Amino acid sequence: MIHVPFRHGGYLRTLPVRRNLAILRPSLVAAVLLALCMTTLPDSAISVSPQQISELEYRIHAEEGLEGIAHSVVSDPGASADFPGLGPPEQWIRDSVDLFLLRDLSTLQEEGFGPPERWVAGLADPPGLRIALRAGTELETMATLRTVFRHELAHLLVHAASGGGAPRWLHEGYAQFASGAWGWDDAWRIQLALFRSGSGSLRDVDLRFRSNPEEIRLAYLLSYTIVQELYNLGGDAGLAALFGDLRNGESLDASLRDVFGLTQEQFERRWRSTVMDRYGWLYLLSRAALFWLLITAVVLIVGLRRMRSDRRRLEDMREHEREMESEEDWCVDYGRFEG
């Protein structure tokens, strides 16, 4: 999820000073270090440590107890592997990236991040080269954090590769596509959403991001399908060319014409058709048929096992009845003995 650039303030303002100490005179260096050591940090102080991963450097700001998790996330080779159409992250990011690991993302509002929804697990500030991840709860596994981290890192790359000219759907769709955040449950949700309101245009998808949480979730799903369609049309080269045109100031319509030979209206028709074919009624019915076929198979298996069990039980009852009849044949009833 993207948020507006932050305003510098508080302890974060000391970070650029640390990066430039090497060029200062020794006496001034000593004075600055003494001033920093005497500065009183806020109660919720966050430890800061540099981490170099290949050519990309991270400055980690982690709450107490989360430092190890932060280093594990950025050290994971899969988290910073080449991105579709963009290649390695260091190709687009030359400066250090600030990575925050917090238990509550709302605490970053004072630094310029917008208030996150409760379901948001990560935030990105592309112009400021900042990423924030929620961690420290039982819901965040390392696999989840790795996916969210790659999602937010993708936002920084899209911003750099497009020169800030990428629409919201391209930002969010590419971040999902590159992070592998799409699952089967998303496919089912988008089917239901399509039946309710349809897919609309690219502009409609962007407008959904400004609506209620339900519409925002649908916008995420639709954005993924748009980028998936772009990738199906042109692969890595197509995405790279699209970002290049946007970076050079071309409009989206002109970029689509130049890269894919389609106007924006033609691409939207193709995308809607693909989405309905992939996730529409026929898809749902085929999945429903498969579902009921599986249910029928389970019922038949259970029914056959139950029928065999009933037959065995019936045979046991019949055998028991025959044994009882045999004992009655040998039994003599003398009645009550009297006198």
C-alpha cells in the first residue's frame, strides 16, 4: 500500500547526518557525535542499524525484539530477487532504503504516513524510499513478511522506473504480481465481485481505491488482473517498455499504443474479456461442477462403506437369530413345580 511522502521530524532527522559524517572535519565529527549521544530519544525509541544486501543498502528501524526479524527479511534472497520487467532492485534504487518493523503501523502517522486500515500489513513511501512492515504478532510468519516486504519494495521500483508516472492500479497490480500475493481465495472473491458490479475501466479501478474497504479490496484484485494481462501481452520486455514510456512522460494511452499496439480503450475491452473468461460464469460453473463432482465422489465412498457395514451388521444379526432359534429347539419348559 502506498502513502504520501513523510515530513521529516523527530529522531528520523538525524539519519542523513550519520550518512555524511565521513566528509566532516575530525573536530566537527566529535562535536556532532557528542550532540547525538546527548540527545534524548522518545519513549518508543527504535534501534537503527545498516544492512547491506548485494548492491542495495537498508537502514533498519526496528522496535525492541524485532531486530532479528528485520535482518532475516532483508537477507532473504527471494525477497530481493529480480522483479518482472525491472530486474534487480539496485538497478533503480541508488540510495539507502529505510525499513521499519513495528507492532503498530499507526504510530508512523506522525512521520507523514496516512492512517492504515486494520488489515494493512505494510506501507510504502516511494519518494522517500521508506518501507514499513507490521510484525511481532502471531499472524505474521516469515513467509508473510517476505511477501509483504517484496510487495512494498515493488512500489519503490515502480515509482523509480516510471518516474512517478504510474497510475495507482499499475502500482498495486504490479506489487501483487511481483510478490506472488495472489491466491485461490482471491480468484473466488473476484468472481463474486464481477457478478455484483463488473470490472469497469482502468479509471474505474483507480476510483475504487478511494472508496470503502470492500471496494478497495476489489480494486487490488482487479489491478492484479490488469498487470497479468499486460504481462501476457508483452512479458518482461513489454513491462520494461511500458515503464520506460511512462518515465519519459508519455501518457498511458500513448504508452499502450507504442508498446502493445493497442489504444487504452482496446486494451480495456481485451482485459474485460479476459477477466470474464478467466473468472466469469463459465469459470465458476466449471469449478462448481468440479466441487459437486468431488462431493458426489465423497458421498458415494462414504455410502458404499456404510452399506458394507450395514450388510455385515445385518448378517451378524441374522446369525445371532439363528443361534437363538437353535437353542430354543433344545430347551424344555417344565412350568412351575408344585407340591
